[in-house]
Amino acid sequence: MADNERWVFGVAGNVVQSHTDKDGNVFYGTKSFTPGTQVYLDGKYWDESCEEITVVGLNRFGRFVLDSVSVDMIENVRTTRIYHSRVLNILDHDEWMEGHAWWGDTVADRKGTQNFVKKWNEMKNKTK
């Protein structure tokens, strides 16, 4: 398969537009990401007890980065296919999990992303 035809299943979400801290200060996006930025969630081994999740997204300086983000900063979670070569390169070389923390391109991986999205949305609905 040519490199430009490669893809994997993944879970995407968007960084929240704004949020308020405990002192009432309003912040837009996160330290790394602007509001509304699409990020890809590393959810293969994530569970509801974790307060942060690892994501890949285009940072405020226009570079794709791997970063940890509070789960409260992510909305509109959905299953998607990831085609962008720079994102795929980051997923393949995730130093913490040696590339095994992300989904692949099989039917089982697609079902895994769908199950993750279902679990995520159920968790978010409980906290509202």
C-alpha cells in the first residue's frame, strides 16, 4: 500500500471553545490547542477513572503534537478515519506505547472506536 493511501480508524473530538476555572477566569481552548481544534484521542487503553487523555492535534504554532488534555476539555467525540501522514507518523512512534496504543484498520479496530465513543458519551452524560 502506498504511504499516501494509508489510514487507520480513530476517535476524534474537538477542544472546547471556552471554560471557566474555579476563580471564575474564562479560558479559550487549552494551553496547547486553540478552541475547536480537532484532536485524535488515544482511547484504546483509556478508562473512566483517568482525568486526562493523550491526544494528537495541531497546536497553537501549527505543528502536530502529542499532548495530555483534561477530559473536560474535549467535546463532540466521534469515530473517524485518520489519513494525515504526520498524524499517522506520530501514532506509529508514540514513545510511551511503541505505537500499540492506537487503533488500526481492521473491523475489530472500527468496533473498538465505536465502543470507545459510546463509553465516552455515557461518561459525559453522567457528569452533566
